[in-house]
Amino acid sequence: MKKTRTQRDKSRTPHDSCVDSIKEFHLFAGIGGGIYGGELLGHQCCGGVEIMPYAQCVLRQRQQDGWMPEFPIYGDLCKLNGKDFKGRFDVLCGGFPCQAFSTAAHGKNIAAKNLWGEMFRFVKESDAPIVFGENVVLRAIEKAKADLESVGYEVERVRLSCSDIGADHQRNRFWLLAVKNSEVFKKLAEQVSSLPKLSGDCWSKSPRDTGNVVEVAGSNRRDQLLGVGNAQSPFAAATAFRVLVNRHLERIEGRSEIPSEDEVKRVFEKRETWIQRQFNHIGLVHTPTTMANYACPSMMKHQGCRNFTKVFGRPEPENAEYLMGFPLGASSPEPQPMGNIEKWR
């Protein structure tokens, strides 16, 4: 029987031998959701850009913990010249900030926070072989798709939510994979196509069974929830990447941005979740957000918020990480045990 990603030899870390790995450079890296997603694909992070000091601190600590390989962290994308990074990576990754597009802004979208233009500048300056992008709304991805196609990229896009891979929250996201260098894509496609299926084992256990909680200062709780709320789900990112690689290989015209069930099944094996078993299939809970207000009395008119409070009580970093499919402790600035990342792998 074909093994899933979580059934592999867990004694070998993915960055023990990275000479031939696909190298990813991450813009808007946050606390590393996309980086963990790349790890699920067997890829190697060779650099990250993140402007928020707290998220930078978390990324540095995860490197010190041995959870991530060592890589440089740059601060402000607007101050970087992509020409300095040409030839240093295979895939440029970036979930460009969503405030300018997010429905959660309730019409108060801020144009200055639309950093797609800066990401597109970096794409062109660095001559990125492949681009993997993410945003919360289709129009943002369609804009990116049109821009990338205007400079010679072949682009596929897809909508993939956490609920599409069996998670207990929805979290709609749109993803694109743009290819300009066919030789790099050939190498990447061969590598990705050789992988076993990903699986939802991380949600089949209770949060406490996924690792040991390391207590942190109470003042960091809000920063941790903000970090997780801003992040990509590693499993959603990795699944979307694989679906998009397959779409590039198959080249079927006129496909919907919504993947078929078969497309997802080919790369991801769903599991019954701990929440489904323990709470008699109560339905979806509210997805982790930066506001973390989904346990407030005023939010109890929403079924997802009521479900969340029934399962978890109030938002905590531990349950936010769990729902998003992170290793337990991923949002903490404090040292974390290797056992947590090993259980996650």
C-alpha cells in the first residue's frame, strides 16, 4: 500500500541533505506557514522576507530549535532588489498581504497594504523561475495571473480551503503557480510527482496528543494568535501546490478554479478528525483569524463561533496552531522541543 507523507521515516529531517532540493524563497514569510508547507513537499527554504519583528523572532527561534534549516531573514521587501537574488532559488513563494482584498475588512480595505506590486517587481527583477502565490480573494489572484502572463509565465490557479482537505474549519484561499523556466519545472514536477500522498493525520488526534505545550509569557498570546491568523495552513499550501503542478502537467483548458474531488484525492488522504469523533460531527468551527474574537458573546449568533467555544472555549495559540495544521508551538518565540516537529512530520 502506498505510504502517506506522515508514514515516512521520521528520523530523517528534510534538511539533512538539501543539495538537490527544490529551493524556495519566501516573501511575507510570517511565522512560516508556507515554509512548513514547502517542507511537506520536500523543499528547502533558502531565504525569507518578513517585516514584523515578532514573526522574525519566531522564525529565528525555529531555526535554533532545529525545526527549520538556517536561512537569512530580510526585513522590508520594498527595500530589496530582486536582481541580488537572481539564480538563488527555484520557487518564489508569497501570500501577499490580504488587507486590501479581504472580506473581513468590511469595506475598509487599505490600498497601501496591497503589496502585489512589490512582489511582482521582485518576480521580474529576480527572473523567478516559478512563482507560488496565495490570497484570500479571486480577484487578487486573477490580477496576479494577468500580470505574470504579461511577462511570459504560464499560470494555473485554484481555490483550496482547509475544509477541502478534511480540516474542521473552512478558510477559503486562492492559489496560483506560474511557470517561466521549463527546465526548473521539469525537475520540480518529477520530484513532486514521486511523493506519497499527504494526509490529515494531524487532525485525527487531540491537540494535546500532537506535542508538548511550552508555556510562554501571557503578553505573547496576542502576538501568537496574530501570527497564526495571518498564516497559511501548511497542509493547504502543500496540497494546493501539488494540485497546481498536476494542472500544469495535464494542461486541460477551461478548468474551474475549484478543484474536483478527484484532483484533491490524488494528492491528499483525508482522515476522520478528533473534533468529528469527540463532538459527534458538529460541523465546522470558526477559522483562526487575527482578531481572535470568535468566542465573544456578540459572535455567538454564528454557528461556527458556537462550535468553536464548545470545542475549545476561547482562542489560544495551541488550538489555533492545531486547527491550521502547524506543529504545536510553531507560533511561540520560546524554544520548543524537537518532539513536536517530529510528531508533526
